[in-house]
Amino acid sequence: MGLRKMQVQQPNSVQEAQQSFLRHAALAEHYERHKMAYANNSTMYYKYAELQYFHKSRALYFKSFFSATSLM
């Protein structure tokens, strides 16, 4: 399973940003569990660590859209 090419795309609404944030945050937690399950297998551990990092970074990216607008 490879990572898809990261698309730089801004959400069209705050709700879309929130949904994307929640989806990526849930996937980051999902891959965290997989990473820990394979702690004794370095190949699988780093595969899931990479996926976890990708989804954490996307979650933070989308969070920035609704966090900034909530201060206005």
C-alpha cells in the first residue's frame, strides 16, 4: 500500500474542513494502533508510522481552516 500523492486542496467550507480533519484524525489513530501491534516487526512498524504521520499532518492542515475562522 503506497501513499497517494498529497493533493494541496483547500476546503470549500468550514464544515468540509471539519469533516476532513475528523477523517484524518481517525485514520491517524487507526494507524497508531497498527504501528503498536507491529512493534516487533520494524518493516511493518515504519510502514504504519509513515501512514500515521501522513494522516496527522493532513488533520493539522484541515484543523487550521476551522480554528482560524472560529476566532473571528
